Amino acid sequence: MSEAWVRGREFFTTRSVAEALAGFLPGRRAHVETVSREDALGRVPAAAVVSGSALPGFARSTVDGYAVRASDTYGASDSLPMYLDLTGSVRMGVATSCEVRPGSAVQIPTGAPIPAGADAVVMVEYTQVAMPGTIEVGRPVAVGDGVVRADEDVAVGAQIAPPGRPLRAQDLGLLAAAGVTDVEVHARPRVAIVSTGDEVVPPETTRLEPGQVRDATASALAAMVTQAGGEPSYRGIVADDAEELANSLRAAVHDCDLVVVSAGSSVGARDETTAAVESIAGSAVYCHGLAIKPGKPTLLAECDSVPLIGLPGNPLSALVVFRMVGLPVLRRIAGITVAPPPEPATTATLSRAVASAAGRLDVVQVQVSDDRVATPLFGHSALLSLLTSADGFIVIPEANTGLDAGSAVTVTLYR
Amino acid sequence: MSEAWVRGREFFTTRSVAEALAGFLPGRRAHVETVSREDALGRVPAAAVVSGSALPGFARSTVDGYAVRASDTYGASDSLPMYLDLTGSVRMGVATSCEVRPGSAVQIPTGAPIPAGADAVVMVEYTQVAMPGTIEVGRPVAVGDGVVRADEDVAVGAQIAPPGRPLRAQDLGLLAAAGVTDVEVHARPRVAIVSTGDEVVPPETTRLEPGQVRDATASALAAMVTQAGGEPSYRGIVADDAEELANSLRAAVHDCDLVVVSAGSSVGARDETTAAVESIAGSAVYCHGLAIKPGKPTLLAECDSVPLIGLPGNPLSALVVFRMVGLPVLRRIAGITVAPPPEPATTATLSRAVASAAGRLDVVQVQVSDDRVATPLFGHSALLSLLTSADGFIVIPEANTGLDAGSAVTVTLYR
């Protein structure tokens, strides 16, 4: 953490990204709600989901064959098969009244319930019908062969989905198997997206006056929020006016779980965001700047446990910072307690040297060729097209002062 | 490809997974529809999206400072600054009538339009107010310094989103900047999910009769379809009856872009699926089996250009096959023409040996410890809990006959 007087007016606190990730830990959690299993993909259970019954619930055959007593097959071989009386057959999905007595066998398809008396199933491939009512068994089976136990998939009361881990497709399958119809999950965090800047106009604006730009950041942020499981709430474009901005932020803090402000691009507009945040009762600023490029003018604050992120005015910078710092905050609010799976990545060779400053995290957009050469895309962070033409990005850690051409790098790929 | 007579009745064609991925290429594409930009995340443009105007649309300052003629600053230094007349200031978002004449400067904030006559912006840090109306410039600037050109982000008519690549957050940002409100995209492919098996009952069933199991596969498949950008269409559970199944499949082929059948678990049920598919007019079976474990009894067919995938009866096998073979088909139907980004993955050391058969692709579920040891999860493919307790899977290629303990493996991680 470093502090400096800026324009003789206020303490300007800069933190490293690592410090912010470890130290900016707002207490807010999205509330808990009940959703149907069919709507639960990606949702985060607020408590462990347990199974009310054993699964599959009955001993099942795993093969097409004959249910037997294993001891009746001991010693069987192709040259000296065992002969068993065929006394019936089991049908799929129906309780069977068959019983397998010593010296007998019952025909059974894959998945059907093991009849009473049987303790194994011989695959049909290892049998022959010797004569009507009698089969030859050419191989011995051990107790349990060809059988899934009644509680082998899930025991009664066992956890079938842990709290804090987003539900995956296979989790929903197991919940369905257990007859779970509803799940208690954290609500999707509501994320207020506040745009500022006198030059910014809604993207729907058909004709721009000279000097105006359409709001690109809000749309991209909303998409990132959606992708990460949150629910974006557009709060409109606020003029560069401290009072108006403070009112807008107060309302956003009241309504939402996370407030994201894309600041105007000028230093004055950023100062106004800071002033507006500081004027809100219960607000505490964590830092006024992050040691990251692009994205230094980032404000992190908390207002009554609701985190507030003031992003840089340039769309590229704003999106880089939101990815690096905002998404982890969003995951936390969403109730996620497991580490996220690593992003898709590839290793590549850097086409040219990239400079960095010690103590600063650099995020460099790159294109990756088929032969895995990563070419850095340089240009001003006002250019959003850098981000749309990039395949991914590399990160140059704080300790590093740059990378030489030919360095092996890990490229995190956009998806 | 291998062929064999099965039970003296039909040709049984098995393909490798690689053959299927390269050769099973149904012609079906989801239709094209128009969606609003706000609903376009992850959607696949049917044609290139081009910008109707240059972006940002006017030359902008990238810094807070003074707009100047660069030639007026040549030779400036801290010890020998240049003096320029301050003749005005530019405001954000408003067309400026200021003009920068030789020997003069105009104050400008980041993002504001460059006034006429100026060709560079000096950062405020390299200037001082010498006296009211005059600034000192302590560093020279070159033409274009501190300026983003009017078409530097996007030129008129330039492509801002390619066809066939799902729209990402940053793409939506650039579309917003260009004022694009609607996008022509492929519809989400409708995927019919047909369950079969006399033992299978809906997951809502509270009390199971002995021998019954709830349909786990359909819920998990629906989630995988949703995650991959498709729209699942549950078609219910069809009894093991060839005629009823054929009717159900005919209707599904008529209504949907892809039909997925989770077959009953017994060989008889699988035979019925095959018979039902073959009885549909216009159907062509591509293979009756895949050289994959788990998942061998997989049917791939096409009915009037609509692909039909008959999955194995075991939920684990069905989900493995759908991931390996079904999702690529779904991406194709969705109009995606770019390679998918690699799945999240980690390298790990295998805790114990895993056997495989040459010519067969083995998919092994594993848990990965913090110190990156991958432990294979063994158990019958009837056990869905193998999949929910796994962190990911390893693939043993066709050519390989197994992996030794201690082998370095790449684990594809579930997310």
C-alpha cells in the first residue's frame, strides 16, 4: 500500500491487485431463495443438499444375464460348465416375486432389480441355453459380480451437492435421481451499473453530437455480470455532478448487492466519483487506485457492507479491472466458497518484448496464432477494439519488470 | 470403422470418436433470428456485424492537458520551456468552437474532442501556468501525441463481430459503441431429449416402486444443452415399445434441430432404439457403436439432416458421450464456425495405473488434490456419483493401452 497527497487535497491510497484480492472482502451475501431444480444450473446452494433415500434404492443388475447364487457357479468353466434351472425372468421397472433358490437362475436385463436369493449376475455371454429350462454357466462369478448395491451410488442422508459450489449438469442429474425438486440457493447478486460522464450517451442514440460517445462499458459489464451468475441492473447515465451521482449511488446501494460505477474519463470526473462515494453515510474507501495497467484509477469502497467499485473511464481499462477484481467480489457475494476452475489457457511464445514496471500488474491483450505465438496488441486503453480483436491476455506479475521476446507465456483465453 | 454381425441379424458398425468427430457432420443449422443486443451474449452472428460509422467518431484527447500544435513545442525542456497563450477550454461531450492558432493552447480533459488547429495534447503534468492566460510547456510533443484518431477504434464499414463466433462481453461493448441495437443470430438449437426405459420414471416421482429409478440423464443433458447455448425440449419418457418410440422420434425430428435419446439400459432397449430410428423415413445410421469407454452403445444417425444421438442407458456413460460427441454436433448446428476455446485444464500426476484397450478412447473420472495428484475414480458406469465427485477427467487416446502410475496427465476440469 502506498499513500501520497494528490493535489494537496486528499490521501490517495494505491493497493496492489494481490492486496485488494486478499483484503477487500465485503460482508455482503446475496439472500437465499428457493428455485426449482430445472432452473438451478450454475446456482449456488446455500446449504448442503442431502439425499432422502439411498440410490439406486434397490440392488440392480449391471449386465444382461442371469441372477444366480455365486456359490452355484464356483468351479465352472467352458469345458466343465455348471447347469442351473431357469426358473423365471425379471422385468424392467417392476418388483419381482422371483426367488433364486440353490441350483437355479433367473433371467435378468441390465438395470433390473436383483431377485431374492441371488447375490450375483452372470453375463449372458458366459452362458448357453442347454435345453429349455436349463442353462449352462461357463465361468464362475463372485458374490456381488454384476450387481450395484442399493446404496452404492448414494447412501441415505449423504450429501449430493455441497454448499458454495455452483451446481453443474451432473449435480442436477444426481438431484433428479434423488427426487430433489427444489434447491435453496443464493439469489443471483444484483449488480448496479452506473455510468457517468457528460460525454456518454445511451447506446440507442442514433445520431451523435460531436464529442459524444455511446456507453460501451455498461453493455459489456452487464454481459460479464450475467456470465458470472449475477443480475445486472442498469442505473442509467449520471451527469458529472457530485450531488446527482451521490443520490444515484445511495439508491443503488439500497437496491443492490454490488455497485459498479464506470467513471467519466477525465480526472475531474473521477474526483467527483470519489467525492460522491465519500459523501454517502456508512461508506469506507478501501483504495483510490490499483497498481494495475490498464486500470490504475480504480476506487474500491464499501457502503453498509455493499461493495462499490469505481472503474476507470476507458472501456478497455474498466473491463480489465472488472475481470481481475470485480468478478472475485461478485463470486464472494454470490456465496461461492470454492476456488473457481482455472480459466481456459494456452502456453505460447511471446513475439516481442513487453515492458512493465516493478510493483505493477500489467495485463496485456494478445492474439495467438495457430503455431502458438502470442503477439501483444498495443494501443491506447481508450480503444475497445483491442479487446475484441484479442484472443486472450497475459499477466505480468508485480515483481516483474517486463518480458523478453521469446518468453514462454500463459495466455488466458477469452471464451 | 469395424463391422460385425450381431446376433445374426444386422450390421453393427463401430466408429472411433475421432472418426465420428470428423465424419458425422449433419447439414442442419438452426434458423436465423433477430435479437436485441442486450440479449445477444453468447449468441452466434449469422453474418458479419459491421459498423455504420467510425469510432470514436471524432479525434479525442487521451489525457488531461492542453491541445496544441506540436510544432509549437519542439525544443521545449524544463530549463527552456515554451510559452503558449491559453485561449480557451474544451468541455466534455460538447462540440467545441475553439481553434488552436500558432502559439496558443486550449485546455482539454481526457476524452474531449480535439479542437480545430490542434494536432497533439500535452499532458498537464508537463505544463505550468506561467501567469493567467499563459502556460509553460516543459516537454515537446509529436503530432498525434495524446490523441486518438476519429477512426482509430473502428473504421466505417469495418467488421466489429465475425460470423460464427459466439458474442463475448467485449463484443457487446463494441456493438453498443457502434449503436448496433439488434443482431442477426442463429436461433438457439432446439434439442429434443427423449428418455426411454420401462424402469425410468419422472424425477418428480415421490415414491418409487421397487425396480423404478428417476430419470437423472434428462435433467443433466438439459443442463449441458443450456450451457452450450441450446434450448432443451423435454419429450418425456417413452416405454420400451418400438412403435411408440418411432412416433416420438418422428415428432422430435420434425420439431427440433437435434434429437437425443437416452436409451434404456438393457440390450433389448437399445435394439429397440435402433429399430425405431431405422424405421423413420429418411433416416441413415452413421454408426451403432463408438470405440469409447464408457459409452460404447452409442447410435449416431441423421433423419432429414437432423442429427439423432442414441445415448447409452447408464447416466454416466450418456453424459460422457454427450460431452465428447454431442456438444461438437450442437456447436455445429448452432452455426459456430470457430474452434472452441480449450476447456479449463490442469496438469497432474496419476496416482495409480489405468488400463485401456488399444483402439478405444477411455474417459476416466478423477479427483485432483491440491498438490496436483489425479486419483482415478473407479466404479460402474451406472453410478452417477462418480461424475459428481470428480473434479474432471482424463482421456486415454485410442493408440494407448494404458497409463502407468506417476504419468503426467492433463485433467480437463468441470466448471
